[in-house]
Amino acid sequence: MPPKRSSRAASSASTSRGFDKELAELEALAEALRAVPAPDPAQIEHLRKSLGHRNNFLVSKAARLVADAELSALLPDVLAAYGRFFIDAAKSDPKCWAKEALAKALVRLEHRGKDAYLHGMRHHQMEASWGPPVDTAGALRGTCTHALVDCPGISDADLLEALLEPLTDTDKTVRVEAARAIGQVGGVSAALLLRLRALLGYEMKQEGEPEVLGAVFSSLLGLEGAQAIPLVAKALEEGDDTAAEAAFALADARTPEALAALLKRLREGADAWFGGVLVSAIALTRLPEALEFLIATIAHDGREAPGAIEAIGRIGPNAELRARVEQAAEQADSERLRKALRQHLPAIPE
């Protein structure tokens, strides 16, 4: 006679079956929602019930469906679930799955209450790992940091003060979002804060710092325009990852002054990797002067010529620009440029 299953084992098996059933139902609901313009009352009620579930993974799935369908009627349920998972957070919501999905749903549903985002922005959740405990709330803090900018009832001064902590967060994503958020706040104080962060960033050795500085540079250029170019261009000097971020921030500015800074650095000399970065950034400005420079580079078959062809290929050239690139390559009469053409500007099918 087989041994009786213990009550604990039976309960665990029952819980597993229940989870599998509810997950399957949510996945079926997701398929159904994709097939209709709007959910019916029964589907909305199913999502409301799922938002109230104690399992954080099921709630995260439901929150994504609510966000995708933009179900504003369920905003109170989203808020209630969001607050619930801050209680005994590491146990109720391991990996922050629920809170992160719920915060994104709040943003999608255009919730503008600052308290919800301040709570998420300041939340750290340390959980066990193979090594030291890790903070699993970084993505949540990043979402809430950016969302806070759109909330009424908070002055620019108070908002910038609140954004100081995420600007130096241990998580790269949070620091990036803080830099972008400060750029959206605007004004002299925001620009000065970004300048200070850029100067401090050169000395910081945090993981992902070049990407953070890239966001700082982009926000600063957006705020100050040409006035910020000398500071950003200074970052080009080392030819490292931070320099690459600076180059692409200048490319996004798409101004003659930014292009001039990129061309000046290229003419000063760079290794093959950073030279390629600069050529790509020059192409991304899409300015007529930039394209003229690249066409001339190709025609003279310089060291940067194959990279110039590749960079132009990446910006999706029109027929006229393609023809000019091909003509310049033929003028150079170089097999390596013909190879670059075949690789980066393949013939368009008839």
C-alpha cells in the first residue's frame, strides 16, 4: 500500500496546480484581448481579480495586460496592488516583479499622484544571491524616477532635490533615468546639476558610468544647446567608452557646432575603434556638411573610407546619396571600397 502523502505535500501540489491553472487562464486572456478592440466586462473582472492575487508573478502578468489595454477603470485596483506589495516586500514580491509591472501600468494609465512614484523611487529591496545580497528594485526605481517629472503638485526645486539621490544610485538604469528626468525639468538649476554630475562622472568608477554620462550629455545638450558643446567635446579626448557616449550625444544634437567638434576630434587622430565611432557619429548628424565630408573621405580612399561607407549605410541612405557613395568609391578605384559597398550598401532589389 503506497504511503499517504503528507498534508503539507498535498497542499503544495494543490497550490502548484492552482498557479498553473491561473497562469494558463491569464495567457488565454492575453490572446483573447489581442483579438478584440476592447475587453468585455467579464474579461475586465478577470483582470481585477488577478490584480488582487497574492502571487507576485500572476499580478505582474495581469498588470501588463491592464497597461496594454489601457484599462483606466482598473486604476484603483492597480494602486491597491502596488501598495500591498511594499509590505514585507522581499517576501511578498521577490525580484520586484509585481511592483515594477504595476508601476509601469500606473504610468501607462497616466496616474499623476507623486506619492506612488516617490515611494517606488526610494525603495531598495535586498535579496539573497549566490554572493552578497543584491538590490532587485533598480528597474522599479528607474520607472518611478522618470514618471515623477510629469506629476503636478511638486515644485521644480523640490523635484530636483528628490532627483539627487537617484542621480547617484548604485543601479545604472536609475542614474540614466534620473539624468533624463532632470533634463525634462529644465531651467538653469537643472543644467548646473547636470554639469556637476558630468564633472563628477569622470572620477566615478561605477558600473555603467559611461552610459550614464551619455544620458547626462544628451540632457545637457538639450537644455543648453551650443553652450554645452565644449564640456561634452572635452569628453572626446580620451577615446574611451565615455568618449563614445559623448560622440553619439553630439550626433543627436545635429547642429553645425556639434559636427565641428566631432570633425576636430577625428582630425586630431584616433585609433581604429574610436575613429569608427567618430565616423558613425558624424554620419548620424545627417547634416549636409557631414555627408560631404564622408563622400570626400570615400573618394580619397583614406583610412576611414570603409568606415564612412558603413556609417552611411547605417543611416538608410536615399537613392541619391547611394549613387554619390558609389560614384566616390569608383573614383577611388579601390577593391577594398568595392568590398565595403557590397557589404554595407547591397544592391536594392528591382
